[in-house]
Amino acid sequence: MDTKVWKVDKYVDKLESNPQVVDAADFLQENEVVAMPTETVYGLAGNAENDEAVAKIFAAKGRPGDNPLIIHIADRGQLDGFVAEVPETASDLMDAFWPGPLTIIFKKKDGVLSEKATAGLETVAVRMPDHPIALALLRVSGLPIAAPSANSSGKPSPTTAGHVLDDLAGKIAGVVDGGPTGVGVESTVVDCTEGVPVILRPGGVTREQLEAVVGEVRVDPALAGEGSRPKSPGMKYTHYAPNAPLYLVSGSREFLQGLVAEKRVEGLRVGVLATEESAEFYDADLVLACGKRAELETVAAALYDVLRKFNAHGVDVIFSEMFPVDGVGHAIMNRLQKAAGNKIMVE
Ligand code: TXA
Ligand code: MG
């Protein structure tokens, strides 16, 4: 299959009548799948009401069928179509964070969405993305859009159209190239179906921000480590992994440099995931600065691109600095721990 590339400037007016956007929306209406930028990562969009479109999403990504998709909407009125009830906490969270990087789990109204999109669950995950191109595609197509991250299953999520093409060229109808995404990590997934909201996946909206709106918010115990089964099916899979083994390093720069030196003696090519503050300290085959430690938002924005760059340079092993788990650091460390398969070296 030929994969079309529609280049669209997200800052232009009247995106809804932009010919590139209209063409991409036509493909969505014809139940083809196209990648689109959102404020978090690129999503692989398809008509959430159509089994065939949803099957194409799973096939292109190589995604396990038991991992449900997030449904994207442009207008809160669309919720009535497929959500059974909107609790007050959810309503308050939507007021505060939509459009934005927050996905809310609701009880589902049956018979509207493709059962494949929700993996047969009685709940449905919904979000309103804060990106002018995504919103224009949603409005022009007039559809609820199922969209997982537009990467091959297991790979780091895509934050540029180039990342999407690296994984999915030839497997999808097209990609709307709206430039790099902003937040860089996926949306926060919060379950509002049972009283106190529970974070199932940390993301672009922090626990602190949620608590400022609705009071107590819990974190799914499965996020803390092994043992219990995560409530968000996607959280049980290995994810974001670069090709080379990745180790998180808890300790000083000197300790990390010592680990690098040991591997180089063995003849291995070693990569280091550092920050702008620390990069010049290390001596390794490839040292990449992943944003500024003093501004964790910049680390989130750079993370997936940096993980992909290690693949492009073919290192044999990677050592990464760790980050505080406050604010967006919670999402950064969650993704790094998954990418590392929980391998941590402690000084
Ligand atoms: O920022 C994002 O959320 C991006 C952009 C494209 O919107 N999308 C994204 O989708 O990250 P995906 O499919 O890569 O991750 C969706 C997560 C998975 O962990 C999935 O298991 C969970 O949401 N999820 C979906 N429906 C659920 C449900 N009904 N209950 C619990 N978890 C659910
Ligand atoms: Mg994903």
C-alpha cells in the first residue's frame, strides 16, 4: 500500500476546509486508517464505529486484540452516543482538562462502537485531544475516532511523522504531518467508574493537577511494580523498548560512567541517556541529552525521539539517568521502567 503524506501547518486558519485535512478525513470516512498528530504523540486514527477500520488499526500495529483503544472526540455532545453515564468527577475533570492529555474511562453504552475497539470491555476510554489538526479531522469526518499511538506495538511512541513512517510506511493509508507533537508522553488514563478516580496510566496531566480539581486521586497499585494485574490492559505489555538492553542507573554520574567503562572494556558500543546539564560529563560511544533535568516537561517531549535515536546508531547497551517521580516525572519514569524491563543498577 502507498502511504500518503499530507503536510499541514497547524497554525493556519480554517483547517476544516484545508484540502489536505479534507482528503485525510475522506479516508477516515471510507474506513481507512491514517496517522494524525495530537498534543501527546501521533495517533493511528480509524472510524471507531466500524469493525473493519478498527481491525486495520490492530493489524498495522501488530497490537494484541485484548488491548482496547482510546476513542477521540471533538465535542462533549458525542459522549451521549456511546457512554452510559457521566459521573460528577468525570464532568469536573473534563471541564478542567479537555481538550488536553487526559483520557477518562466511562461505563459504555452497548451497540454503538465496534466491540473490537473496546476489546469487549463494559467500559470505554475517551479523550478530546488539544491539537488543531486532530480536532479538525474529528470535526470534518464527523466520527468518533479510535486512535492508539501510531507506532508498531512495543516500539517507542511516535512524536514526529517520520517516526510513524519508520514503523508503518506501506501499512497505512496515510499520515498527516503536522510537525513534532508537544507533550511527548501519552495522555493520563483515569478510571472514573468507581468513586475515587484511579490513575491507570500516568501521563501528560499530573496526579497533582487532578487532585487540585477533584480531591483524592488513587494510583493503580499495579503501576508500583510486579504482582497485581493492571486494570489498563495495555500496561501489562513490554513497551517503548529500544533494540539494545537499557539499564536505569540510580546513583552518581561517576557510578554511571564506571558502568560505561566496564562495558567498553568488553568491546561493546555504549549509549548514555543523559540531560543537557549532564551530557558533557560522560565519555561513551553515543551520549544523548534528553531535555533539561530542571524542566521535566522538556525531558518528556524528547524521550521517545531519544530512545529511537539509540536504535538508529546501533549501540549494544544503554545506561540512563533516572528522574524524580513528581509531576510529569511520574510518566517519564513509568515509560523508562517499561523500556528498561525494570532493569535498575543501584550504586
Ligand atoms: O495520548 C494518548 O493517549 C495517545 C494519543 C494518540 O491519543 N493514545 C494512546 O493510545 O496512547 P494507546 O492505545 O497507545 O494507549 C491506550 C491505553 C492502553 O494502555 C489501554 O489498555 C488503555 O489506554 N485503555 C483503553 N481502554 C481502556 C479501558 N476501557 N479500561 C482501561 N484501560 C483502557
Ligand atoms: Mg501506545
